[in-house]
Amino acid sequence: MASARPCAARIRELSAMPAPCKNTPLAVVEPQMEELFHAPFNAALLHAVLLAYPETPISFRAFPGHVQAVRAILDEHAPALAAKVEWRVVPHAPGNTLPGRWRRSARATREVLDHARRSQERILFCSISRMQLLQLKRAMRPTDQVRTVLHGDLDQIEHPLREAFPQRLFSLERVLQRPHPLGLRYLLLGDSIRDHIPPRLQNLLPHSGVIDHPYHFLPLQPPPPGPPIFGIFGNCGDGRLLETVARTVKSSSPGIRFRLVGFVADRQAAERLRPFVENVETHPLLRETFRQRAETITYALWLAPPNSFRLRASGTFFDALAYAKPLIYIANPYIDAYFTTTSAPGTRCSTLDDVAAAVQSAAATHNPAAYTTQQAAIARLRERFSPIALAGHLPAALDWNHL
């Protein structure tokens, strides 16, 4: 009879949950990002939500600068849908110490849940920190319906942070292993991420759905004129991988050009790169400067240790798709999962030496017709990440087929 008690408790919990009804409001919440950070992702996700649930009242809640950034992006791509959103601004609250951040985060989590209970809303968090996830798990009731996207923090499962007490008490893995609330479900950003969840956390999978990373893409631009230029997007860390490739290539082909579309935070690394790479900056680029430089490169490089990006999406991959640049990349599970399902708009390499050889080959054989074919393959792949494509899969991933 002892085994019947949990079953009976679960039946009571299920019976207490509200039955799905048409037009149940849905609150999309960004609990931590500010200004432009993650705004393109959140705007594309919100766009997909609006398409997936056209009859549902939908709100977006975030800090003031972030609401402004997301609204501007959505206005650009879907102004009629942006006009349907109820935009809710959350004021900033003080608290930079760990106890202060804990209290501020706990209060914000309670406010979101309390508002949802009063308004009979369901909640979709665009992102969540491990502290917020821990607080959410502690605060949820059986009748709450909450979904949250898990982003790059999942990488901490394989690469734990070295932290002092008390932060190490709520590592992401510890938080994920805590008892799971009945109405909580995770969204993972790709099949490859789901497939690489380690065996010790396989219990997460019944509580998880999978979506592709939503993205608003720019219109395809014509190929840049002249000899090919090889670029790399984003923050290059200490720049050593790019330096190795550029130094190897230029030792035998000094005329091949490399350009950084991003920055290197380390000033010493920047000085090492400048003899081989153009436009090396030590601070993030303005959005328009980033766009202008991105349009001038011909091929994009993706450089990271093999088998990295097992549990996270790659921003550089999406930059390459956004600007329709064929990719020369070191094999990794995230990009491989997409390139094996389409005619590959790029070159897969196993080592840095292979990357250098691929750069030299592309420079020697580059021709407009073949390049246009690669861009057409990129355009077909981009459709998979569009909000309209995502909208068709989102209800099943959320397990919210009726709102």
C-alpha cells in the first residue's frame, strides 16, 4: 500500500490543475537580460509565440531597456504582431551583493508567479539563471504552468565553474537535480543538445522539449567583390586559434586576408593578431559597424576545440547564416547536426591544420557561381530557424497545444 500514496498524491495534483481552455493568457518573461543582450533571440522567440497562438493574449515582461530593444526588433519584422503584445516594464531594483541579488531575484520570481495566478496566465521564461531556477522550483505550486529556455549555462554541466562557498551550493547541475515541479518544463535549443545530456541527468528529458534557435535573418546580400576575405565573428577570447590559422596560411600565402568582425578583450592578444588579421578591436563593436564589417567578408571561420558546443548553441554559427557566409569550421556536435541534414554550405575540418588548408583551397578555387550555390544552400537552411517555421513546432515542444 505504501506505493499507492505517491500515486494518489499525483492524482490529486493533476486534478487540481486547471483544464486547458481557449485564450488562456501567456506571459513571456525575460527575468535577467538588460538592454540589447539576448534581444534578437527574445524578439524571434516572441514572434514565434505570437504566430503559434494567434488567438491568445500575450504579454512580454522585462527591464525597460530590454523591452525597448525587443519591441524595436519585432516592430521591424512583424509590426502588426508587435501591436498585439502587452508590453510590461519591470523596474530595476538595487542589490549587487549575493544576498541582495538573492532577495531581488526571489521577489521578482514571486511577483511573476503571483501575477500569473491572479490572471490565470501561463509563463514562458526566455532565459533563467541557476539562482532563479532554484527559486522558481521552490516557489512553484502544482497548479502553476511554467516553461523556461535553457541556454549556454547548460555547458556548466560538462565544464563546472570553480566557485567558492556559497555559490557552489547551487551549481546548475545541483539545481537541475532538485525535485521537479509538476508544471515545469524546459526548452532545449537543438536536438544535438538533447542528445548530449549526460546519463546522470537523463531524468530531465521527460520534462524537456526541443526547438531550433529562433532567428530573424537579414535579406541575402550579393557576394562581396574582389578576392575572398576570411572573417571570424564575435569575441575571440585570447585569439590563439585564429592566430595559429592566420600565421600558418600567411607563411605560404601572404596575400590571403583575414578580418575580425568582433573583438579580442585581451590587449596582448590583440597586439599578437594585428600583423595577421585586419580590424582587431579590444571592445565590442557598435551594431552598425558590426554589420558593415560582416558584409565585407566572403567566408566565415568557426574555431573552437573539437567536441565543444555539445550543450550550447553557437552565436558564430548564426552570424554566418545571418550574413550568408559559407562556413569553414572545426567539427562540433551543434553545427554538425544541421550540416548533415542539408547540402553543406561550408567545409568541415578536424584540426586547425585542416582549417588552414581549407582557407587556402577556398582562396585558390573561389568563383562566383559556386559561391552563389553555397549561399542558396544557406538560404534553405535559414528557413528552419525562422519564427514561422518554429511556430509549427512550438506548441508540442511546450506541451501547450491548447491555449
